[in-house]
Amino acid sequence: MKKEICKYCTHYTAYYKIHCTSYQRLTNGFCSKHQKPQIQSETCQNYKNNEQKQKRKEEQLLYTLEQALNWIIQIAQMLKEKQGDQDIDNIKQ
């Protein structure tokens, strides 16, 4: 069982630092219950398990990735069609 620390609490939202091509999770975040910054390793009396929050987040991430993949497929198809049209124009000349 996970310890009752902020990092695993529903009320905790981590802060991230943006790098050139990625994000780095910082050791502190924000507690919506106490309305103040918290260090992720602190314990709390108002701890609430975040399994449901994590599950929703994962479902949203998978949905977003699926949408992005569909957009990439559509763009690739448009580019192939455009390339095909250009090839036909070159043959006619």
C-alpha cells in the first residue's frame, strides 16, 4: 500500500519544469485541499487515494493519443494524394 503522502493524494498536483523537449517533475506541487504549495513527500491528515484520478488521467491520455494518431494518418493521406497528383501532372507534361 502506498504511504499517505502528498505525491499519491487526489488533492496534490505536481509542478513541472519545461526543458527544450521534455518536462521534469519537480519535488513540490500544489495542494487543492489546503490551497498552498506542498512538498510531495509530506504526509497529510486529509489524504485521499488518487487511483480514480490516475485512471481518468490515463484514459484521457490514451484518447488524446488516439486522436493525434488519426490526425497524423489523415495528414499523411493528404500528402500522398498531393504527391500522386503532382506525379500525374509531371507525366502529362
